[in-house]
Amino acid sequence: MAKKRDGGLVFSTEFGRMCPDCGKAQAECACKQDSVPEGDGIVRVSRETKGRKGKGVTLITGVLLPAAELKALAKKLKQRCGTGGAVKNGVIEIQGDQRDLMVEELGKQGFKVKKAGG
């Protein structure tokens, strides 16, 4: 087994988890700023029922925003539809088949939007 060169602190009872790169608490970590994900700049709106017991969900992928802004956008979209939803792994999930409404709303907000899937 290879030894770790720096022997850095991984956990502190005072601060919790520590960043191995900068040595600060993860909440105060300076080395891993909120980065914008890469993509082609096209927001894709699709519908999925797989693994959801037949219930349809509208998926919005390709939104190139940091996590905090993505969550705020999801909240606005959910309010516009009057339904629930979630943000998982950079994908916004809106309950129900809301594709037409989402394409219209995202287009108004300046995104380049395409319907994906059937």
C-alpha cells in the first residue's frame, strides 16, 4: 500500500470533514468553487416513466448553471406548473407531463430549448 505523502487531516471533531486539497473544512473549502457544468448549451426537455411505477416525470437536462442557481430555477418552474419535483445530479425533475409548458417557460428565460424523446 502506498502511503499518502502529506498525511493530511481527513476529519476533525471541531469542523467535521476536511478538504484534502486545501486543508480547510468542506463548508469553507476554497479550492472547489461552484463550477458550471460543460455541455452544448441546449436545454433538453423529455418525459420518462421508467422506474416510476407508470407515473410520468418531465426531465430537464443540459441547464448550464451552478448548483444554487439550478435549484432556484427548479423552484420557479415547479411553482409555474403547480407541481412538485426535485433536482438530482444536475437534472431537474418535474412531476407529470409538463413538456409544453417547460419549453415555453425556459424559452422565455432565454434558454435554447429542444424537446427530446418521443
